Amino acid sequence: MTEPHLLRRPGVLAVHSANRFVLTVPDLAVAERFYRAFGLDVRQVDGRLDLYTFGNPHCWGSLHLGGTTKQLQYLSLGIDEADLPAWQQKVAASGAACAPHPLSDGSGLWLSNPDGTPLQLCVAPKVSPSQRLAHAEPPVVAHGRGAAPARSQVALVRPRQLSHLLFFTPDVARMLAFCSQVLGLRLSDHNGDMIAFIHTPHGSDHHLLAFAKSNASGLHHSSWGVASLDEVGAGAEQMRMAGHHQGWGLGRHVLGSNYFHYVRDPWGSYAEYSFDIDFVPHDLDWPAADHPPEDSFYVWGPAVPEDFVTNHEAAAA
């Protein structure tokens, strides 16, 4: 059997992973408390915070000190080493090449997306899923005993990996064209020019990246996969007990199908607990479609907060 990390669509030039997102925030201590409470392995490195999931060696995000609110600085995307010469030619021909971001180590290939956000293409291991993530096995319950754990014995929820990132953009169609034509990504589903979900043809969750319409660019949320629906709910309670009351959930999305709970961070964007998202294998052409608004957001859940789709980065800018 082929190892999952070796599965890829042959003859297709495309990024394979969201390697790392990089933000600036006004207070690293506040950020550290938030992401530790969320269940991430937060490490202080050279004056910044690096975000890991426990038991995984990959760094999913970095936060640097700067500004008066959270700001997206750049996105790092993973590519295969064998494709590097082809990527060098493609970036040069794209007309979008740019200098490395000053907060980066300068490695890789650099280009700007249509909104001006720097992108780093770097040779890196594939960290997007190559197969549907396994669910946690339900505990064996003895006859005559209750299935629910005592509240005092609930383990801390620790996400397993980054599932996807959703960004704001002034022009969803333009961003979709760029991701398809330049990055090799493919449309999963969309709602007109309001929101689009895209995956890598080398195998990933239903969306590796997503873009929602706004008046400017920015990060709406990072989504983190957990092992069960119970962990989505327990994560929400974990954050509530840590003082993070604002958010949205528990619910279930239509596009992607995942169960969710979003927790609002101190700067108006969100971290999402996500479970059981659809998976697009490397050898399947997903039947992308344009869905009406009522069939593109959620199946069930509480009322959506009024400012859930507010771009606080744009307001700060």
C-alpha cells in the first residue's frame, strides 16, 4: 500500500499544503493565553510565538509583536522539491513575484496574491491530510454505567492539526482565478462571488483555503481539527471557562459538512474547532457547484453573531 504522504495527483503542478500563517498582534502575552487555552502548544521563539499542535512537529503559525490589532502578514504554502524548477518558471512568468517578507527567513519563492498579501512557496513536507482523518473511538461503557464522563475528569481538548484558513478579499472571483491559474488549487464549492472554498488536487480537506467577500483583505479564522463531536463541545466549554465567551456554535456547516464551534479571539477574528469535514482525495474530481445563500452556510446552529463576518483588520487599517 502506498504511504498516505506519497499520494499526489501525477503531472499536476499545485501547492500541497497551507504550511504556515504569519500574523502580527499588539500583545504577545494575550495571544499566548488565548492559544494555550484553545489547546495549542505555544512556544516562545526569538521574540515571537510559534503555534504547534501537541504530538506534531509542524509549526502551523507564527505571531509577531506589532500594530494596534491583529494583521495578516504573509502565508507560507508547501510545494514538492521535485517541482521547484517548474515553480521558479511559473512564479517568474506570473508577474507577481515580490521580495521576501521582512518577518520571514527569506527562503523559498515569493509572490503577491491579487490583494497584495505576500505568499511564500517553500519546499516542505505535505501537512494537509492525504486521507480522511480518523475519528476518536468512543469509550467502552460498562453495562449499567453512564456514558458521559464526570465534568471534573474531562481532558483538555487539544486539536490535532490545522484544517484550513479563511481569508477576506474584495474580489472572490479574482482570488479564485489566481489560486487556480497560479497556485494550481481547485474549486470545491462557492456561493456566487460571496465565498469560495478551494482544495489541493494532491488531497486535502474540502477546503484548504477559503475566501469571503469584504472591503479589504484579512484573516477571518483558522480552523483546527479535533477528534470527535464531543471535543467540539468540550472545546467551546474549555474556552468559556477561560473567559472567551464570544463565538458561534455548536453547529454544522453545509459546504464541507463539518461540525463547528468558533471562538472569537481578542482581535475580532476566530479560531474554530472543526470535526468531520469532507475530504477530497488526490484521485477524485470534486463536483464543484454554485450554491444559493441558504445552502452555503450552515445546516443548523444558533443565530449568527451580527459581526461574525466583520473584517476588523480592514477597520483598523
